[in-house]
Amino acid sequence: MNEPDRSAVETAKAVDTVERGDAGAIAEAGLIGRLVDKGGIVFAIGIVASMAILINEVFLRYVFNAPTIWAHETTIFLCGIAFIYGGLYCTARNSHIRVVLIYDFVPVSIRRVFDIIISIICAAASAMFAWAAYLMVLRSTFRPDGSFRLERSGSAWDPVFPGALKLFLLFVLTVMALQFIVLAVNYARKRT
């Protein structure tokens, strides 16, 4: 394939990607954003796995009258971590929900200032939520005597999913705060 043909193919792929809305992490998200974007597939697979677990549970319960004790909590855990990760994923892809009543009507240079301010405010909010999650994690991972033990569900199966979910929330909120700082810096460096 010669050089002009390769360029045409790459352009066609880029247009197709934009039309499908699958552009990946925005450039301003940096390395963190690219890693977060790539990691999204793991949580998408988790949603599919939770669907398979539920189908299995329905089959076992209503066909063989042999329900499991683990299906419900496992699907809740898998969906919970996917939803938590979804906030970080949307941040990296700049696809979160927002009200653009003013934003769309101002010049690009003012939008850049808005992007910087919004990113700083979101970084501060994410850091505060991460601190709250840290306090929650301390209570759910350590006994009063200081020994380590993840909080359990208290059900018949009694998995450590509640404690693990809180640890994951802390991790995601911390990365989200860092992601917003990276966004603010990169928006500030961007030339219009």
C-alpha cells in the first residue's frame, strides 16, 4: 500500500471512530486517561459476566430448584465496581453529563478558562470524596484492635465484597482527583 492510500485508510478509520462515538480518552487526559480508557473493557466484561451469572441463577432456581447463595451478591459487586469505574471512565473520555447553557455560547478561549476552572473544582471535590472514602475504608478494613479484616456482607455466603468495594471506591476517587489535575494542567497549556 502506498503512502496516500495508507493516509486515506487511516482518515476513514478516524472518521468511522468519531461517527461511532468511540474516540477514546481525550488528549488532555494524558497517560492516566489512556490507561483508564483501556481498563474500561475489564468492567464491561464484568457487566456481561454478571448477566451470565443471573441467567445461570434463574436457570438453576426455576429449572432445577437449586438456587445458589452467591449469585445475587456477586452480580451486585460486579455491577457496583463497573458503576464506580464509570465515573472515572467518563472523566477520561470527557463524556460526562453537564449543562452547557453558557458553555456553548462563549468563544473557545473562554471555554478553555471554563475547562480549567471546572477541572480544578472537580479535582477538589474528588479529593474531598476520596478523603471521605478513606475514613470509610479505615472503618471497613480494620478491627478496633488494629488488625486487618475486610468488612463482610453478613449473608449466608458472607463475602468480603462490601470492604473490597469501599477500597475500590477510594482508589477510583483518588485517581479521579489526579485525572482532573492532569486535565486542568493540560487545558491551561493548550493553545487556542
